[in-house]
Amino acid sequence: MEQYNVTGMSCAACSARVEKAVRSVEGVTEVSVNLLTNSMLVEGTADSSAIITAVEQAGYGAEKKVRGAQNPQADGSSASASDALADKETPKMKRRLIASLCFLIPLMYLSMGHMMWGWWIGDFLANNMLAQGITQLLLTGIIMVINQKFFINGFGSLMRKSPNMDTLVALGASASFGYSVYALYGMSQAALVGNEAQMMAYHHEFYFESAAMILTLITVGKMLEARAKGRTTDALKSLMDLAPKTVTLLVDGVEQTVPVDQVKKGDRFVVRPGESIPVDGVIVSGESAVDESALTGESIPVDKAAGDAVSAATINRAGFLTCEATRVGEDTTLAKIIQMVSDAGATKAPVAKVADKVSGIFVPAVIVIAVVTILVWLFAGESFGFALARGISVLVISCPCALGLATPVAIMVGSGMGAKAGVLFKTAVSLEETGKVRTIALDKTGTITQGAPKVTDLVPAEGVSAEQLLQKAASMEQKSEHPLARAILEAATERQMTLDPVNDFIAVVGGGLRGSMAGKTVIGGSRSFVGEQFRLPQGILAQADSLAAEGKTPLFFAEGDMLLGMIAVADVMKEDSKEAIMQLQNMGIRVVMLTGDNARTAAAIGHKAGVDEVISDVLPEGKEEVVRRLAGAGKVAMVGDGINDAPALTRADIGIAIGAGTDVAIDAADVVLMKSSLMDVAAAVRLSRQTLKNIHENLFWAFIYNVIGIPLAAGVWYPIFGWKLNPMFGAAAMSLSSFCVVTNALRLNLFDVHSTKRDYRIKEKKRNYDVNAPKEIQEEITGKSQKKENQTMTKTMHITGMMCGHCEARVKKTLEAIEGVKEAVVSHEEGTAVVTLDVDVADSVLKEAVEAQDYPVTAIE
């Protein structure tokens, strides 16, 4: 995808013309022209020179944007990118407006003040109507020269058979001026013969003030529009201003302040309290609380220490930090955010297609309507001046700009608002479509849960304290690399416990561990592993069953001939997950949880989270198929954070990546959440819906304005109600229409993305399958039916060594890979695998397959 700056566009007809010209270039597969940012995105293999030539032949200018060139700034953007966002149009329009007013005021004083209210203009002019006409001619001519851009662009576009808004203004002003010049010549001829009555009649046919007022009022509208358009990129400009322009480097132990664009990967720099971090890096020494609100929207500072990563534009709130640069220039997190927001603003939303189609024929249609209007009124017996005034009113009241701006201004403001809240929409399509999703599939680990196991329960045996249990268990686990072992060690570290040394340590794959401490044999692990060595009391087994039903994994520990107790470990649910899921449901969205856990554990977590549906035993490669099947109920969004989520994120209508996830997941997603919070999923849906609502409001205003304004200007209601529109008021209405559309879009800045006050449900549509039957859906996804058939048979395998849901998934995958195995239902708590067979498979085949994965099979029934 290549991005270009386009110059010379003034309305939606211009952008449609450029888009049509570029689309005709061989090798171009997709093109999107944005009137708001005067930019163009092009996909395909076409050469950039051919694209630029096509734009120039259409009557406009274009230049290719080179990302990262021209001295990248601290924010990762280029100097040219910063200049491109600068509001250059408003000052130009302001100067034109002031110059126009300097000549319009005396013109209006002469033409309206004297004629209507008898204001003093001096004896010479008062007694010389011809002098009045010549004075009006000169003042109007000066104003036309000041606003010559309308005529150059307008008639130039007309000559190229691609009329635009400037064409309408130029035709209207030229018609007014031309007819007035004709009347002035007529007055001069009447003056030669001394016919004062005829001179007065011609004097009333002057429309010099209309021509001048049209140009001035359109300039007023253009200035207001440019000013409002400049504000739509405020969010993007504020992002670009976040990072500091200089950095304090450490060179041979000496501090040197240099421009941030001179920092290279591997350079070391220092950040003092209160300073912003200039580039992405990793802390070498020091500790601090870092305010990351600029990137994530999270107001609470995050504690950082040596080894932790830091990002550009975040603020060091406390300690002195020495960091090493890891990503600089356009590779920083901030630069990628800026590029993402910029790209979203440059793309085109599907809802804009209607406006594009209308804009392509709008201006020619208006010109035809104006000509027809003049002819109709002439045939109706009205004077040429009356008919011309109606035609001019039609030309100047019609506004294609409002149509062209209705969508891009809302997209730019919406994407900027999302960036401020830590929600990044990659394209205008993702911003529009996110609010339309009917089902959201959530990956459990790292999305609903924290993604790291935590100790949740300590159940000591009789005569053992909870502290003794944890200290002994952590001592046993200190040499283990298992995730569950790390959870126990973290719990001991938090309590600042001193661990005992372990000798003869042996890790039993899928079972637990064995070793010795202080001359005593110690063991720890799953229920089945420890149960082989000890007779576990019924009371603690009942508690283990209860904890397992809650989605927790019970681990047993013993020393010598004494049972120490049980520790329950679980991947703890994030604090805000349940509230976020409730908010999504209140917006009419069905929430589905995907997990590789067994049905019992998954059901417990799903119940606690409050999801509508749980699909368990989903292997990583099966997530994509799950999403495909769920799409039968409408648009589906997939939320994930891992590499194995990337295919599902791509398959979904909208892929949403948790910001703390992998780069692969982020690249595959349509929406990126900078925080690892599901609340931002609800915020993304909310913002999408509000932006789409704003677009619809803008389009309604743009269409209804023209639907009402054009008939009024044409004099349709004159025979009935006596309503007619002066061309000056038509120009005023045109100048305000675009301003109103842009101002309405700016209201999005007041929207609170986390407020639930405006949440609403989407009306239910007919579903292609019964989503209330999760087992049937799961069976459809895996391609396995639970219906009993005469030729099926089942075998129950007793397996030791399974400790968690991952072990279950591994055994299940192994068994179901065997030809003839229809399904395997595995439980690590019960130590069994119930295998359903299409054909008889030898026990030895089943046993060898499972034991090849280091899980001993004790019996097959």
C-alpha cells in the first residue's frame, strides 16, 4: 500500500475524479481518495510515476509519501508528515476573506445601502447612475481577482469535463457579473440618448453585489470548513507532539544532549524524573513508576525496573533511569500508533460509497438543473433577470462538499478518539464494522484470564500450617520449569519465604516431581501421581473435586510419610473481564469463550465470567474453524493475544488483538487494544457505533440540505407560496453546509467511550444454527457427531501423569490422530480417556500412542 498527497481537490467531485483516473491505471487494484486529508492510498503493482501522471492528467497534483524519510522526528513521523497535518488553508482563507471584505463593504454600501435606504454616497455618485455602475464593476472585479482560484479551478475542471464545486461557484459568479456588465452597457446606451427611465430599469438589473457576495460568502464557508477540518486531526497532532525532541545520551559515561533523530539502536540514554522517554528501550538500571497513559489510556503509573521495556512518549514519574534504545524512528510504538491512525483516516469506509456515487454525477446534474430552471422561467414569461437569478441560486446553493466530507471527518475524529483511549482502528472499514458484530469469540488464556497461573487456595493437612505447606511446596518446585511451579514460587516470593535446598530432583513429565530435602523424600504433583504413593484422605479429595469444579488445578505435596496438603493453582480471571462481558451482552452481542481446557474446567471459568457459550477442547489450530462456524449467526469478532490466535483473527470479520499480545497477533488484527483489558473491546464497539451514527447524521444533513435547497433555489415554491431565494442567501447556505457537517463530526470529541449510557442492542436476526446448543456447535466444528451409531464402540483408558488442561489436550490430539478413533474425551482429574471408535482399534495401538507422549497407560477397559 502506497500513500500519496493530492493537491487541487475542493469537493467530493474532485476526489471522485481522482479516484476514477487512478483506478484506470494498469496494475492498480484498489484506490481510496480522502478529501479531508487530501491523501490517497493505492494498492497494486502500478508504478508511482504512472499514478502521479494519471492524477495530473485529471487536473490535480500528486506526490508520493515516503515514510520515515526526511529526518524522522521523535514520534517516528517525518518532518513532511508534521507539515502535512499543519493547518495551512485557514490562514490563506483568512487573508482572502479580509481582502474581499475590504472591497465588499463599500460595494454593498453603494449597491444596497444607497438604493434601499438612501444612504449618502456623495453628489457625484448620487446623481450619476452610470458612475455607480462602473464603481460596482471595479469593486466586483477586484473581489473576483482576489478569489480567482474559484475561476481557475472551476473552469479548468469544466474544460476537462470533470466539473466540481468551484465550477458551480465560478458559473454562478460569472453569470451574475456577465449579466450585470450587459446591463451596464445597456445603461450607457440609454445615457447617450438621455432616457433616464431606461437607465433606472437597467440599474435594477445589476447583480454585481451578488457575484461579489457569492465569492465572499463561499470564502467564509471555506475558511470555517478549513478551520474545523484542522481540528479533526488534533488527536493525531497531539500524538506527534508527545515525544521529546531531544535526548540525553550516555557516551563513554558522559551525558550529551542531542536531537532525538540521532539516536541509534543500542545507544544508552538517561531519563530523569518528570521527563518523557524519547524512544523505545529497555531499562538497564534504576527503578521508577512510568506513566503510560499517552499510549494506553491507563492513568495509573506502572512500576518499572531493570530489564523492563519502556516506550517513547511515556513519562518517568519517579526515579532516575538508564535505558538502552531498542526501537527508534518509525519503529517505535508511538510511531506505529501514529501511522495506524493516519492510515485509518486515509482509507474509505463502505458507508461512503453511496456519497461517492452521488458525487460523481452531482455537479453535472446541478448545471443541467440550473439551465433548465432558467429556460422554464423564461418560457413561463418571467424576465431574463428573474430567470437568471433562479439559475444562479441553484448553482450556488448546491453543495457537493458536504457529501464528500460526511464520512472522512467522522472517521478521522473517531480514529483519533480511539487512539487517545488506547483503541487503535487500522482502517476505516474496521472502525465502521466493529459496531456491527453479533458475536465476539474470546480466547480464554490472556484475554479473559491473566494468562499466568496464580495460587488461589492453600489446603494444609492436619498438623501442618498454610505457611509450612507453601514453603515446603516452593522448595520442591524451585528447580521445576513448569508454569504451575512458577505460580507456587511467585506466591512464596511475595511472602518473602526462605526456601530449603532440594537434592536428587527428578521431574516426572506429566506427573509431578520427586526429590529429597533434609534426608527426607519429597514428592509433589497431580492427584494421580501423589495418590500412587499415598492414600489421600477423602476430605481433601472432596475439596480437590470442588476446586476442580471451579476451574482450578489441585496439586498435592508430601514429605517422608506425611501428606503436607494441597495447593490449588488457576489462571485467574482479570478483574474487569466479567464487567466487560456484561457490557457486551447489554449491547446485544453474544459472547463465546474458546479454550483448550476440558469441559468441566471450561464450564467453571465460563460460568464465573458470565459468557453466553463455552466451546472447550479447542486446539490452537481449531480456532479458525470455530470462528468460521460462528459466522453463521452474523458478523464475528475474535479477540486474542497469541501467535496461535493469528489465523482466527484473520478469519473473523473483525480481529481484535490485545495490546500486550504478540506482534504476529497484532499484525493479523483489524483493531489493536493497547491495554490488556476487555473493557476496551466494549469501548471499541461503542465508539464504532457512535462514529457510524455520526456518519449517518452527516450524510442525512448533506442529502436533505440539497433536496430542500435546490427546489427552493429553483423557485419551485414561488407560484404557490411566493418563495424565492436570493443568490446571496444561496451562497450563504452553501458556505454553512460543509461547516455544519464538520462541526457535527467534532461532537465525537465529547463522547465518552467507556460510558454505558448510550448502549443499545442490535435487533435480532434469524440465525443459521441454534447457538443455544454449544455441544452441537462444537461437534459440528470438530466434524464429529455424538449421535449413537450401531458400528461405534467405546474404550476407557486409565492414564497417569496428566496434571492440567494442556496435558488433556495433548492426549486428546494424539488419540484422535489415530485412524478409526472418532472422539476422545480426556480428564486429568479422573485420569481417564474415553475413546469412541468407528472401527475396532487394538489396545496396543492406543497404549503405544499415548505412552509415546510420556503418559503411562495402566489399563484399558
